[in-house]
Amino acid sequence: MSTRFDPAALVRTARTHAGLSQRAMAERAGTAQSVVARIETGATDPSGDTLARLLAAAAFELRCELTPVSTMESHMLTDVERTSDRPQDRQDVAVIREMLRRKKAP
């Protein structure tokens, strides 16, 4: 699953939900109204710090989560198969692949 990160939509949504004008948001965040406008139109992408300050100015915070995705084609499983001479390692990889296959099956 791919999720597009859209800072323009985040800033615009936070601002409108807070009932702020671009100028009011900018003042609260310590930046210029033109910066908010350029971000909201997608003309520029804000730094992480700028995005956090703008969202905080509208009483929001952005939370991100990095989550590993299990895949049958994991390079780590392939590396174990390629580099290990222990039969138990190869059996473990086979069990993991079977679990992943079952999880993906409809």
C-alpha cells in the first residue's frame, strides 16, 4: 500500500478546521503568510520543522509511524538461504515463507 504524503492538504485542512486565515496561521507559527500560501498551493514543500510549527499553530500535531511490511520476497529471507549452512536456518525460512503465503491467500 502506498500513501502519498501531501503537506499542502495537511496545512490547508488544519488551518480551515481551526478557522484560521493564512495570515493568522503564519503569525502563530512565526512565518509569513506567503509561506503558508506557497505550501498550500504545492509551490513548495515545507521542512519537517516548518510543517510541525504550522500544524501546531492550528492546534494539531502530525504523527507518523514506520511499520515493516512482511513480504514473501524479503531480501533477508533470501540472504539467510544464500549464506547459511545450518539446516535449521533453512527450515525456519521455509516455515516463515509458508506462514506469509497463507497470510496472503484469499
